[in-house]
Amino acid sequence: MENPTLTRDANVNGLERTMPGAARATRSENLPAMLLLAPFLLAFLLFFLGPALQTFYLSLTESSLTRTSGFVGLANYATLVQDPSFWASLRTTFWFALLTVIPLTSIGLLMALLVHRFVRFQSWLQGAFFLPYVLPISVMTLIADWMLQPSSGVINHLVGGQRAWLSDVNWALPVVAIGTVWWTVGFNMLMLLAGLRNIPAEQYEAAALDGARGFTLFRAITWPALKPVFGTALLLQLIASLKVFGQTYILTSGGPYNTSRVTLHYMYETAFTQSDAGYAAAIAIAFMVVVIALSLLARMLARRTA
């Protein structure tokens, strides 16, 4: 009869002998993945984490662009909380995001549905919708400025009158938002189009056999399958809109009367015009926290509604 104690001891000894080999095999299997991740991790440390930590330290000092006067602790953040210009720029940033995020994702969805619908003209429509996105920001703003000229602009020619759109307190930021929608909507269209193409055609065929047509197909099949992609596009667009800088800086220079000065523009002016690098770093850190918080909130809401 087999002795249970001897059998258990033999199994333990065999397991101990095989564990080092298994560990080596696991390490050898993970080695390709580690090598592939190494360039990203190195770039992350050098170009994101390192500068972020340096910026945080700079925000705790009284520094200019050329020298550091000394450590001041949280004094810059205390000033920031009481700075009306910072809060005004933050409200402007939120207003710009509100003007762009929903239109960009909604119009991108309509474009993707249109391209997906007309199979014969897919390549033409896709190229036409995506073409503005490949333009550099300098070209985009040059086109927008030409179209919005008071006396010779195309927009005033169509609507009549000689309105100075970019100098109007009520219209400066909205017209920049409209230009941004025209410029970047192609990216969302392409992302949502990829999501549409991943929906199995058999689902539509089965629903058609049951008599489903038109909006019923969209509500029952397209939207549930596309919702995760739409949520991702919404989140990416929110982050991109909050980080707006180039359009407002080139087209309006933050005017008129700072009504289009967003947070990154205010940070730029603080650093390079007022030469207050410490306070500008505090603005950067505070704004980064705001963007991360809003991104996490949007992601949480998207998961709850999924």
C-alpha cells in the first residue's frame, strides 16, 4: 500500500525542482513584451514624468525664465486660488469645450454613418471629410482668418454686412470653435467609421429578416455596438478641447478684452510675457489636475451608461 506521507513529500520535491525552470520560462516569455514596452517607458520617464516633476518643483519656487530666487512652498497656489484671471480663463476653456465636444462627436458620427452608407463613394467621402484634419494649425487659422475678414471675407459676403467676427465679444470664441469643429471632426469620423465596420453584417441581415428598418436598426444594433467607441471619442475630444491654445492664440490673441483667453494662453502669458515661471508652473499643475479629474469623471459616467 502506498504511503501518503512519502507520496506528498515526493510531489513537493518535484514541484520545487520544476519551479525554477518554470520561473525562467515565464521570464523568457515576458522578455519580448518587456523589450517592446521599454521604448515607451523610457519616453514616458524622459518626456512626461520627469518634466512633470520638474514643473511641480518649479511651482514651489519664485522663479523667472532665467533664474530661481528661492523656495516659497504653496504660496503660488494660494495666489492662484484668489486670482480672478485664472478662473476667468478656466471658464473660457470650459465654454470652448462645451462648444466643441458635443458637435465634434455628433457630427463625426453623422459623417461616419454617411460614409458607411454610401459604399460606392466611401473613399471620396472619407477623403473629403478627413482632409481638413491633416492641415497644420497655421494653415487652418490662415483660412479661417481669410474667411472672417470684415470687408472681403466669404462669411460676410454670404450673410451680408461687414461684421468683425474675431473682434466681437460675443462671437470671437464661438467662431474659433466652429473653425475647430471643421478642422478636427475628421478624426472622430475615422474612429467611429472603424467602429461601424467592426459590427458584423449578419446582425443587420438577421434584423432585416425580422422586418427591422431605418432607425430601428440604428437603435437596436448600431448604437449599442458603437457606444464604447463613441465614449472613447468623447473622452479624447474632451481632453483635446480642454487643452486648446493654438487657435485662440493665433486668431484672437485672447481678445477682445480677454474673452477668448483660455487657461493655456494665460499660462503662456504668465511665463513668457510676465516672466513668472514659478506661477506659470502652478497654473500648469492646477490645470493638469482639473483635466485629469474631468477625464476620470467622464470615464466613470461613460461606464455607468454603457
